[in-house]
Amino acid sequence: MKTKTTTSNRGSKHAGQSRNSPLSIEIVQSREGKKRFDRLLGHFHYLGEGHPVGDYLRQVAVREGQWVGLLAWGSACYALKDRDEYIGWTPTLRAERQKLIVQNRRFLLPSEAGSEPNLASQILGAAIRALPRQWQECFGYEPLAAETFTDIEAFEGTCYRAAGWTAIGMSKGYSRHRADFYVPNGRPKKLWMKPLRARAFETFCAAELPEGCRGGAQSNAHGVLPFKALQIESLHEALRRTPDPRGKNRTFSLGAVLSIVAMAMLSGHRDISAIHRFGQRLTQTQRKALGLPRKKGMKFIKAPGYKVYYNLLAQLDTDAFAQVLSGWLSEKAGSLPGALALDGKMVRDTIGVVSLVDTETGTPCSMAPMSMKKGEGERCEIKAAQRLIEGQTDLSGQLVSVDALHAQHRTARAVVERGGDYLMQIKTNQKKIRKTLEKKARQSLPLFAEAKKGMGGKSGDVFRS
């Protein structure tokens, strides 16, 4: 397989014919080609040839059969404060989707510095255009963005800026020494990023990824937890106070099992199988911190099996569990955030929760148990959500957003009585309330008096003056 992307290489007025020849971006796949590629990097690049790990792609810019540029691409850094804040993803999302960022590990022009102005940015531009398709062909998924570093003591990063990359921050000047240990190197570097498709950074945090990207979001997020160590210790201590419905013959403590359930649910896992897999991914250090038992005669610390979660959740007093967890969340939050979302999720048919969630961080602030969405009286999602709102002491200055299921008079009244405001989604099948709202909108907004037809397919969807 040989993939090429061609771009024009405009030389100066007096440049030779070869400088006006087109560039093609090719993947190095042959064993001999890889050896030559690594040998050139080792000889000419100040960082050497590097050590390929995981998905690793060698690109060469070719002009008239000659290599005029070499680019090595690999996996992104595990955690970068400035990058992660720029994207806005959670630790769990970062762990699951970090393969969708590829890092430009090496970039080398074999020619003399300054001999061909603009060649570096031209090669970078052509390489970036070819990269998503070539990465898809080689590894089965399409990346969303690229990152790289420049040494601020030696380089300005001019070619990256000219090729449309954005400087978003700095590294902290540490190098990985072992899997979980870093040492200072005294050389912080400038961090650059380049989106590989429109709205790439919003897509990192989206509920659904584009189909071509999903193959790169299969990380199991091994050892990634939604809380820090001291918070987990506090959560474990709080959940120990939940009544234990099990008999005396039990291997795993209630606090440990419920801590895993709570962290799994707060990380977005919605069935017992996913909670079980979340628990199995805990590291030995994390299992020890939760007080999980060792396997008999071994140093290995066990994690609960599927039946442990299933049997416990089937017997658990969900009201008591939700009360303890909500109290802990409120204690850690300090005060309610400025924007909250109300939603309910079921863990199969075993346990369900309605959550009041901080829309900026995705962290629940309060929770209540529920059964199915419809029926079952006071335990359905609508009633559980209303009790959850009514249990809040003060919503002053808060905006509570709900979906169409919760567009209920009691829910709205409960928010207003506690000093808050609400934002409710109204669907077209809620004809009476929709008609009332359209009428009120025309009365209260004189600039939007005339309904415009043809947008959205129904009158009343859009208003115009």
C-alpha cells in the first residue's frame, strides 16, 4: 500500500526546476525504508530516532523520487494540563479517547537550513492533509487532532504556526522515568495543537463520536478514577454507613463495593457488566486503598465479581444509598453550581438514579433512587426527580434544565419555590403547553410577532418580526 497526497511546492523566482516539482506524502512501510528512515533521524535529528511504541506512522515528503522531509507520528502524551483544560474533557474521557490525538514525534528536513524557504510549512500542511486518511488505512480509525512540542530554548515553532497550528500552553518540564514516575528535566516546551477536522475539540467531549473515530476510542481507561485519593478515602468512609443487607458470610466490605459502584456510575457506566469491568480495571494500589482482600496465599488483591454487584444491588436499600451519596456529594461540592441538569439513568432493571448534575463538570450534586421511567407510582423517574428538587434547600440564582419527560407543573413549581429558574424542553407532541408558550412568546417579545413557516416543518418553530 502506498498512499500519496500531492501539493505544489512554490519556490522563489530563481529556484531550480526541482523546487517547483510537486510534493507527495507517502507512508514508509518496507523494512528497508523503515531502517533508512530511522537511520536518518538518528544521524540528523537532535533528539535521535526515537522508540516506536503503539500506533506509529512514518511519513516522508517525496519530490522527484527524493526524500525532502521526514515526519514520525505516534501516540499522544497521557496527561497534559494545558491540553486537557483546552479540550475540557474528564479524566475518564481522556483515557478512553486520547488515541484520537496523534503526536508529531519527529520532523526533519535533510536539506541545509534556510536553503528552501517555506518548505517546512508546506510539508507540514501536506502531511496534515494526508494524515487522517493514512492513519485510518494503517490503524483502522481516524484521529481528531495532532499535537507536538517545540523546545523554547532552540526553536520558535515558526513552521508550525505558518502551517496553522496553535500554541495552547507549555509542558511542566518533566520526563517519564517509569510507568507512573516523572523526573524534572529543566526544559519546559511549548505545546502546539492542530485540529484534523471541523469542531474537533468539541467532538472530543461529545456523547457520540463520528463513526470513523470510534475505533480509536476503545481504551479501557485502566486505573482512571473520577476522584483523587483523599476523596476516594472519604467516599469509602461515608458509604460504610449504608445499611448492609447481606448476611455475615461476605468477602468484600460494603464500603468498598459501593465505592466502586458509585465511581463507576459517576463515570458514566450504566449496567452491572460495565460496573464489573470498571472494578476489574482498578490497579493493585487502588484496590488496597479500598480495603479489598488479598487472594489466599498471594499478594494479589482481588476485585468483586459480577455476582457480588448483582446480589448486593438487588437487596440494597437504594434510598439509604442515595441519601449517603448525595450527602457526600453536597459536602464535597461546598455549594450548588450555577447550572444544573436533571436526568435519570437505569442500571438494567436492578437500580436506577435521578441525578442533579453540574453541566460544566458533569459531576452529580445530588441523587435519588428510581425504578422504571413510567408507572410504579412514586418510584418512577418523574416522581423521583420531583422529590429530588423538593429536597434542595436553596436554588437561588440557579438554572435547572430538564428534558421533555420532566416538563411537569410540580417540577417547575418546586424549582421556583426554592428561588431557582428552569429551562424545559417541550416537544411537538405536548401540544397544549407548546401552544401556550408560543402565544406567550408573541405577547412578551414584540420583535418576534410573526411566525415563520417552512423552517423545521411546522408553524411556530421560528419567529420573526
